[in-house]
Amino acid sequence: MTNPAYVLPAALKGIGTIFQGIGGGGLPQELAEIVGLRASQINGRSACVYGHTVNLRKAGASEERIAGVVAWREAPCFTRAERAALQLTERVTRLADLSEEPVPDALWDEVAGHFDEKQLSALILTISLTNMFNRINATIREPAGTTWG
């Protein structure tokens, strides 16, 4: 099937508007790609893993950082702020796997200590939008190497 966002142009326009809003939040692009990559890895969505990896390379991210996203807890190349964002990404992406509060106060405090309200808003929207794209791509079986654009 053709990607639903292309079938419904108003939806594509809305997605573009969300991206513009995220872009105005001041979240570093590399971090947005890192959390997008992690959510896509968790969801097993090859098209999005591929896309975020390509975007990270274009942004100048090292191969060490790109490869380290899957094992970010042990990888030495991530800052405390990036680790907090990755932890938030995992908690929000794995909602069905949790038997406790999805975002405990301690995690929220940690993330909010690294990002201002606009950046935090951009981070939450980036994680959420990535998960939406993962679900669209799973439904229509979007193959790796396919890019939106």
C-alpha cells in the first residue's frame, strides 16, 4: 500500500506542521535522531532504523555513537542528558511492557533537569511521532531503504 500520509495530503501537511513545531523546540537534531533510532530499534522497524541511521551520518555522528545507541547504557559516548532522553524514549516506547508508572517522577525530574520546557516538548513529540511512524511502517510493511520525502 502507498504510505497513508501520501494518500491523505492533509495528513501529510499536518505531519509537516508537527515537524516544524518540533524544529522550533531547540532540541539538538542529533539527539532527535538518536531517540528516533532507539524507539525504532525497540519496535523492530527497519525502515525507520535505516532512516535515522542515514540522518545521523548526515549530521556527522560518529559510527561509535550510532552503533552505541542499541547499548546506550554501557556505551561511553553519551552525555547524561542523552542518557536521560534515551531512558524516557524506552519507557514511552515500551508502555505495554510496564507494570509500573510509565514515567516515574525520578525519571521525569532527571529529564526535566537537562531540558527546558520547549526542548522537553520537542523530545516528547519526537518520541511519540517516531512511534506513530513505526506503527504505520509495520502496518504497510515499509522496507528498509525507503524514505519519506
